[in-house]
Amino acid sequence: MTMQQRIIAVIPLAWGQEAAEQALAAARQVAHQQSLACAVLALGPAPAAWLTDMAGAAGAVELVYAVHAALSDGENLQALAEAAAQAVDQSGQQLLLLPPGSEGEELGARLAACLSATWLGRCARLDWKADGLEFERACWGGRLTLRLQIETSLAVACLRAGKLQQQPAHANVLEPLIIELGKSLPAMFEIEQSSSGQTLPPVESARIVVSGGRGVNEAGFALLEQLAMKLGGSLGGSLPAVDAGLLPVMRQVGVSGKFVSPDVYLAVGISGTPQHLAGISHDSRIVAINSDPAADIFKVANLGAVADWEQMLPALLERLPA
Amino acid sequence: MNILVLLAGVADNRYPLHPIAIGADGQIDESAQSRRILSPFDEGALELALKLRDKHSDYRLEVLVLGGSNSDNLLRSVAAFKPDRLRRLDLQPCCLWDAQLSSHQIAGLIRSEALQPDLLLIGREFGDLDEGGLPVMLASALSLPLFALTQYAQWQDGQLCLLRERGIRQQWYRPPGPVLATVTNDRRNKLRHPLMKNVMMAKKLGFDAVTAAADGSPLRLKALELARDVQRGGQCRMLAGDVGSQADAILAYIRDSGEVPA
């Protein structure tokens, strides 16, 4: 890694290993294009051995832990942003990459504001070329792609780069640098919390996602939830289904919702708009059930059945153990 | 209490996209045939503001609607809900792909007009070119605390309460002072239908405009092109037979992935 160009994965420890892997995968992808190495800035109350191992295995050459008691709360995004801003050495050209997803994007924008850095946003592609950063973003609901270019010394972005590939041949044994942050960090504002009544696991980490669209009604979503439970998966849905009050927004899959990467995505009554498909990993296999044989979902599915959900969902449920 | 709502609108995704290109000036050039409507996030922000005003008719509701193609129709649709003040917001230049520049434009306007909102409501994404950075940076530029992804708002014992859900928890926040809340779509903030008499009245209205100038130059646009087709291997294997045999085949396929209980 040269002193002039640094690619840094910014990782809140409280967000867990999956978020760390995603930020590292993004940093590795950008670094690999220019034969650069990447570094890691971890934010938490104390160093974490799992990240030291993960960062080393991913080929990172430098690991800094910025530690402060206030960083134990992964929801205190302003504290995380200010901590990262305190810890970043602003010499040379730097690209800071946050874990993708709505929280990573909010943290990234807050961090960019703290540092007066350029916020590149939710990038679909990001290259660091000789004449600057070139990046792409989806716009107009995923129907168009915007390519932008900027020369800047300090940029912050989110990039979804798929799964982290371990690099045993290039694994590094890291000796982390620990920075104890001296300045106070903002406290999280007072929030009253109660159960939302959700029983299924989060949709974004499920290995199988059963998902419904506007073609399914309330009774159908009750069946989808049963199916998700029997399959050991989770429940998702499209924006129109959320708008219709059929499931909570935290289960919305798509460009403005969650990004999911299950092994199997069972899409029921979903037409297959670009906005929805943008929330499903390319690695996921899609099984589509739709009564319309011309539905676009069949163009991208691996397996399809032209059927009404009223018949198909009970048939699936009765074939699974109680 | 002053409630300020910022609305951007998006192209109606029920119709093919209107012609859009990068103009010679480096700005986005949209044809006038754009069918711009309120996004689900815009609608949520407006509905929450209306809900709050329902209980306190003395509270002031001001709405700024982003100018551009089809803005008169958009303004009329909002006017039918009878905000206390409604104006078109012209960003010069209008570069919503640059959250930093745009947020500072809007913050500068809010400051210069001394709007001083106690509650600023804005959709979680501001228009077709923002992916959520603008509202976050606007909160920072205005030095306002940010409550993100609000789903519902109500008065409780005379105090404003904002609700969002995170994982298996729902979170209530009672802001002690001015706050910027981004709003996401939720069944509780579906936009109501306006009264027909107000719709008719809105058709006759003209609208004032306000301009927010930029300080600096935007991120440079290099290209705007159709999104690439999603490449997934495709080759969908369509199942024949009755529903029972299709169900068997689907479960066998999922079982092969190792994800289904035997």
C-alpha cells in the first residue's frame, strides 16, 4: 500500500461478522483492481480477536482499533461516525468503505459529513483509476445506471461486492494498532423500546427467503409465514406488499429495502421488477410461483411454476413436516 | 410548532421511463413528458405531517415540492391536502446525485428564510437520483438530530413521538427539540385521499417558487445508461403437471440445496 492511496474498510464491531465480511469484500475488490492493499479501521469498545483473524485472512495489511466505551452501541451512528472521523489519518488519498445496507449507508453519509469528505453513496461498481474514482449507482428505481467520476482526496462509499473470498496464500498476521479515543462521543438519544411482535429471523441473513408480492393477499401472507417457518427460513416481500400493510418494512426486499443473499429465494406472486430484483444476490437461486406465465420473474428464475398461490401454498405446506 | 415537509417526487414506475440524458451543460436533461408522482417515502412524510396536524390544527404545515418536469401537477396534488404554505423548490443547479451539494443548498435556503422547523419530514430517499444520502447530510448541515426510517408519528401527552422498527424491537423517540426525521413506507402512513372539493380548488391555484443556489460544483456525470439486464444464468425450468407435482418438484429443488427439513 502506498502512502498516497489507501483503501480502508470501516467496520463497527457491534454490527457483527457478516457486516465486517461485506466491508472487507468491498475493500478487497477495489484494492485488487489497482494492485493496492487494504486496511481496516474497526470501531468498538475493545479489540476483537475474530476481526483480527478475519482481516488477516482477507489479506489486509493494517488494522486499527479505535476504542471507546460509547462504541458498544451499534445503533449510535453519530458516535460511530465521529469516532471514525477522529481515527482517520487524512494524509494522502483515501477511500473509506462501509458495510453495505441501510445502516452502513447512513453511517457513511454521517461520516462523510463529519470529515467534509465526498460521499459516493450506494455504489454498484467502484474503480479507483489513475484519473480518479469512477463509480456507478442505480437511479430511477434501478431502471438506469449513472456513472460518475471524481478526483478527491477523501471519499466515503458503500459497495456491495459479494462474499468475502479468503486468501490463505496472502493471509497476514496482523499486529493491530489500538487508538483509545480521548474525546467524548455523543450519547444515543433516549429511546423507549418494546417488542415488535416479529418472531421470524431477519430476512437479510436467512438461507431461504419466502417472499410475496402484490399478487398475494393477507391470507396468503399468513401461509407464506407458515411456509417460511417450516422451511427454517424467513419472510420477505416487495414494496407494494409493504405498502399494502401485508408485512413490515424491515422485511421489504429491493432497491429501497433489504438486500438478501439466500441460497433459495422463493418468490410468490412477485412480478420481478428491476427494483425488487436489485435486492436479491446474483448468487441466489430464484424459484418463482406466479399465475401470469408472462411475468418477468420467470426471465430470471431458475425454477418456475405457473400456478395460483391459493392452490400452491397449501400444497407445499401439507408436504412439509408439521 | 412548525412542520416542514420536503417532497421530491419520482417517475411513475407504472409507465416506461421518459427520455432522460446528460445535457451539454453536464446536468440531467429530462423531457417534459415525465410522469412524476410522489414516491411512497414522500407520501409517508406528507401523511405523517397531516396526521400530526389533524390533532393540532394551530400547528403550521409548510411543504416544499421539488421543481422540474411535471411540477405543477405534483404541486396541485399536494395543494389538495391544504398545507398552510406550499411552494416549489428550485435547486440551481439541480444535482440530486450529489447529496452533499444538494443538502447544503437546501440547508442554506432553510436558514436564509428562517424557516426554523421543529419537525422536518423528508422521505428516506429524495427523488430518483438520491439513494438516501441527502436527508442524512441535510440533518448534518442543519445541525439537527436525525431519526431515520420513521414509520409512524403521533402525539402522546402533548409530546411528539416517532416510531420505527429495528429487528424484533419497535423504538419510540420523543425528541426534546427540533429534529429531522426520514420517513419510510409503512401501512400506517399510506397517504389519505384528499377531499374532492379541495382537489377542484387546487386546480385553480398558482404556486410561488423559491430558489436555492449552490456553493461549489457537483460530482461530474460521466454517463447515463440503461441498467444492465440482471445476469443470473436464467434458463428458467418451467414445471409442468398439476399443482401437486409442481409442489413436489419445488420442494425437491429446495431440498437439493440442503435447506429443507426432510
